[in-house]
Amino acid sequence: MQKTSGSLTPHEEEKGRFVKDQTGAILPTVENFYTFCAQRKLMAIKCRQCKAIIWPPRGICPKCLGTQSDWIELKGKGKLLTFTVIHFPPSQFQAIAPYAVGIVKLEEGPQLPGMIKQVKLSELKIGMELQADFETHIPKEWPRWPRYFFKPAD
Amino acid sequence: MGGPIASIVSAGISKFGVREGLYTRELFTEAARDAFDQCPNLDPKRDIQALFVGMMSDSYEHQAHVAPLFLDWIGLTPSPAFRTEGACASSSVALRTALFAIASKMYDVVLVGGVEKMTHVSTTGVTEILAMASDFPFEQWQGISFPGIFGMMAVDHMHKYGTTEEQLAKVAVKNHEHGALNPKAHFQKLITVDDVLKSAQVAWPLKLYDCCPRSDGASCLVLTSPEMARKFTDTPVNIIGTGHAQDTLSLFDRENFSSMRVTRIASEQAYKQANVTAKDIDVAELHDCFTIAEIIAYEDLGFCERGKGGILVEEGATHLGGRIPTNTSGGLKAKGHPVGATGAAQACEIYLQLTNQAERRQVSGAEVGLTENVGGSASTGIVHVYKRGD
């Protein structure tokens, strides 16, 4: 477990551009979530007080309002709760339309929205097993967020 | 029934639709003038103490700080003006804020309204501006549009309750029938279930005719304390219940995608304050940004059992002449959805209905009305209950 308050391992210091507090702890923020994605890690936080696993990471636990948490890595495996196929997308996604997006309930509990790739649109089904993966492209300008996505589980 | 919180003594609405060459200040002026013209006893400069106006986005016209602008354009400086933003519920937030102002006795005559100017921007541009009301790093960044969010709600509803694409289409067909009776509506034409089913896919199962259009338009209400109402009109409409709740900004973090918690909570609050139940409602304006949203609203407001919304519209219960006519104005679908104008426009329609001024779309004998307005993926939900003044 990577504490949100505590020191970084050398490995992470080397690869990351994490936003930290004065103690060097990686803050539970959107930017840091995506910096972990650049390392192919899908991360959430676990509240130290109520033990809830919270995603997206944030500074106050929405269940118990606790403010101390630790980063945990999610396995990225889960089931599709609902989905849609977007035929008329915002302009930056026009080249890939139609594409599927859905909400996936991960084994650890969090529900993540995301694109579903590597599946025939006609074969999308509520309850299907999916696995998270990561795009390798990192934009050069803000927002420099490498996307995670879902694909059928092996 | 509950006592009045405040009274609507006049309502004005601009023509909704493609209003080429007219900007928000001019559309808002059109609605305000309509409200003033209907109320000869009102001297706006002397009587109106504040303006509460809803508008979603500064991006359409490259114009922020609109509260003083609109106030200036209707000649009411130096009165205070408040601008509220709650995505598609922006002017319901304005109305609720104005209720606080009246109930606190800070003011006793105020103007409430909303406006949006959208049609000069491309459909893609509008899709992107509207998407700003969803979560940028996790929804927009994943390519999830607003039709996509409501598409996911629809898929969940169909999966759980067997709701069909034909039932969704019937909401659009009904609202176009009603819109054809409203001269201020964006669309005046009838459509068939087949037209809806054969229209272009937007976010499956939602097709083009399941989606409300982008529209230009404005709406305005003159709201007074109950004690002051008779000074301006013999036929006020009283607001007797108000409710408001928020949910997560994003859809993904919720327990249920086929019900809107904000509508359930806001309607419970409003019914309780008004001392009414769903059975007492004679006419309602609902937030049909997408057809599925009206079906879910039926259930969350208690107009039918959970999961039976598709059947309710299929049976004709929500059609003019039915048990509980909804969206007699044409709704967002046919009247149009100039986002910021919608909440106050819903109240305008209920005012017309309860004062027997709705002409060809009049619900005969309507005494109690309701509006339900949601913002974003139902992250904001506001419900008001209205009663004809005795």
C-alpha cells in the first residue's frame, strides 16, 4: 500500500510527476490518478477511518468524511453495469465513432466510467467481464492524462 | 393544502426556436416585455426590487456577468440582480432562490427568468458546451456526451424493466403533439413512432428524435409575496411547495442509473410542504431532455409504479385528456430547450394552465400543477408545486 502521507519509493520518484504535500506524500488528486495511469496503474484510495475504497481519489471520504487515506492499486477487473454506443460524439472523438462507453463495477467496489474497446458493438452485454488497460499516448499539453479503458477479460 | 410561499402574478415567454440574429439580452427582453405587458398594474421600475436569472453557459456568446446586462437591457438598474447556474436547471435554481428572497421578506416583488442562445453554434459545439456540465476528467475525457449519459440510463431501464424503444418514442410523439398546440414552441410539427425509430442514432438506444433540440429562448415570471399578489392580478398562481436536492456530479458513482434520487427527494419535500400527493397533480411540466428522462420522472414523482413509466405513456395517461397530462407546452422535446430558460418556462406553462390561458392545450379545470427540472445527469433536481389562487 502506498500511503497518501509518507515517502515515495525511488522507482516512483523517478517516473512520476506527482503532486505532493510538504511531507512528500502523494496527494489524492485527479492529476496524481492520471500520473499513476502513465505507469499503467489503476489507483483508488482507501479511507483509513471507514476502510471504504474511494474512486476518484479525493481529500475527504464521501462516506465518513475522513481525511486520511492510502493509495491502493485496483486489479482493473469488473463487470459492465450499463453502456451506450455513441454515434454523435464531441469533436475530438469523431474519428473513432461509433464507440462504446459504459460503467464498470470493479471487484474492489468502485464504479468507473470508460470506453469499452476491442469488442464488437453488437456483443456488448450488461454483466460482461471486462478488464482495464491503458492508452500509451500522453498529450503534450494540459490535460496530460493518459486514458484508461476497458476491454473484454481474457 | 399548504399555504402559499409566493405568488406568480405574470408570466412571459419569448418564441422558442432558431432566433437568428437575436442574442440573450434581446431574447430576455422579449420575455420580460411579455410578462410586463400581461400585467398592466405592474410598474416595473417602481415595483420590481430584484432580478433572479438563470443561464448555463458564457461560452455560447462569449459573455459573462449577464445579471447586470439583462437588468440594464430591461431598464431596471440599479436594482440588484442575481445569476444562477445549475446546468439545465439554472432558472429553477433562480426561482427557488427568489422564493427564499420573498419568504425572508427581504423583497416582495421580484422578476425571475432564464435564457440561453444556442443555435448560432454548431451541433458539435453545443454538444461540447453542454458536456461541460458533466465531469471533465472522468466523463468528458472518456468521450461520454450528455446523450451518452442518458443512453446509459435508458439501457439500464430497459434491462431492468423491459422498457422498449417504442415506449421511449411515444414520449417524443406525445410532446410533439402538444408542441403543435403551442405557438411559442420550437417545433410545431407532428411526428410518428416510426419517425423516431428511423431517426439517426445519437447514443444508442437514443436516436435524434429522442433528444431535445438546441434552441434559443427566454422565460420570465413576476413573483410576489402572497400578500402583494392581489395588487397586480385577480388570478395569481401560488407556489405551495418547493424541493431541491443534489446528487454526485457524475452518473457512474450512483447506486441506481434508472432512477433520479434528486427527483425523488425534491418531490417528497415539495409534496410534503404543499400537503399534496402525486394523485392531486392535474398537470405537470417534466424534464424530457431525452425521452427516457420523462419516463424516469413519472416513476420518481409517483405518477406510476417503479418500472411502469413506459406503460404509462403507452396508455395515453400523460397525453392531453389523460389522467395526468405532462408537458402540455411540448416539453423540452418540442417546445425546445434553451437550457437556462427551461425551468422558468416550465413555471410559465403551469401559470398559463392554472389561470386557464393555455388555449388549445388547456387542461380543463386544472387547479394543482407541478414542475420537475433536472440539471446535468440529475446532479441537480428541483420540483415545485403550484395551486390556482382562490
